[in-house]
Amino acid sequence: AKIFIAAPIEWQDLTVEDVIYTELDAIIAKVDVVMLLRCQVERHGVAHDNTNFLAKYGLTVAREKAMRADAIIMHPAPVNRDVEIESSLVESAKSRIFEQMANGTYARMAILEMVFTK
């Protein structure tokens, strides 16, 4: 897989190999999957202002329109609507967010069952 990351410079880890940091608009029309993550500002040592995060780094309706017809949107949830993804896209036809969320629950259930039944 070829991985591209669009993120504020202060969140980038340039020591990770095989990852390409880029602007989302530069690659949005080329990718198979747009994978979004929740902005976990509570984990960052430096305060970050999310005011313009959606416009700079998030998935807006305009960016979704630039995606390939067969590309999908993923997000493990919980979603900060209108921060990392425009709210109307969460339930859109390209969204696989709820399936991804359910599959993550099933995977954790299976792992817990395996750990506690051995």
C-alpha cells in the first residue's frame, strides 16, 4: 500500500519510513480510500486550534466530489463532525464508517474472547 498523510506539521513524524506527507487536495483524486482519524487534541502536548482544521485537512463536500467514483471514506469513530469530516459525508454513499466501526467492535470482542478463554 502507498500511504499519504495530510496533517499539520506539528503532528508529522518524519522518522516513519515509507510515508509521504502531502496536501490532501494534491492526492484526493488518486486514492482508493480516504481514511480519517479523530483529532485527539487531548494527546498532544501542544494546544492545537481546530478552527480551520476541516478546511485545511478535513474531508469536505468539495473534496468528496473530487474523489474517484469507486473510492471510499473510512473513519474508526467516534467522529468529530465538521472537524475532520463534513457532517453530511458521515452517512454518504461512499462512507464505510459504520461498517468499519462495527467490524472494529467484532474484532475486539474476538480478541478478548481468545485472551480470556485460554
